[in-house]
Amino acid sequence: MIDHVVLGVHDLGASRLFYERALAPLGVRVVVDAGEALGFGAEPARPFFWLAVREPSHRVHVAFTASDRATVDAFHAAALGAGGVDNGPPGLRPHYHANYYGAFVFDADGNNVEAVCHLPE
């Protein structure tokens, strides 16, 4: 289980817009606005994904669990619509396991963001 992830970003406003749109299909939204940092989560008291203004030290990969394959598809479309760059369209990735259905995008800072469903259809 992931407790939290922090991504360093150059432009908090632009990153906020990207992640608000990209993560909306997954039920993830901003739950804490701390000025120079934003906490995202599904419930107010539990942010698990943070954006903070800082020089990104290296690229990060973060995967968000999706409840079904349609949600993975919606994440990918929303992320591309928010300015993300495709890094792998929605589809099965059987080299991980038979039911691994994921989609990948790069955000404006080059971080690799994924939504994945592990359930059979």
C-alpha cells in the first residue's frame, strides 16, 4: 500500500489543473491546499498524493488504482485532454499479469502517471 507520494513541480497552478482533470475519473481530488503544496485524496482527512513547488530531482512513476477498465480509459482521455503526453494507451499488459489493464501519461514535468485495474473485465 502507498502511504503518500510527493512530486516536485515547477508550476503548481498548471500541475493542479492537470491532476484535477486527470484524476477526477478516479475519484481523487484536492483535499488539502497548503499554499506551496497540494494534497490529493478521496477523503478529506487522508491526502496520499502531494504536489509541492520544488525542483524535481528526477522523474517519478506513480500508479493509481482504478475500479474498472472503463475508469482507466477515462483517466487516459482526461489526462491527454489536460495536456498530458501519451506514454502507453489503455490496454492489457500481460507481461505484468493476465488481468493488468493500464494506461500511462507523462505530466508537464515528465513524471510517468498510470491508472491500473487488476480485475478481469
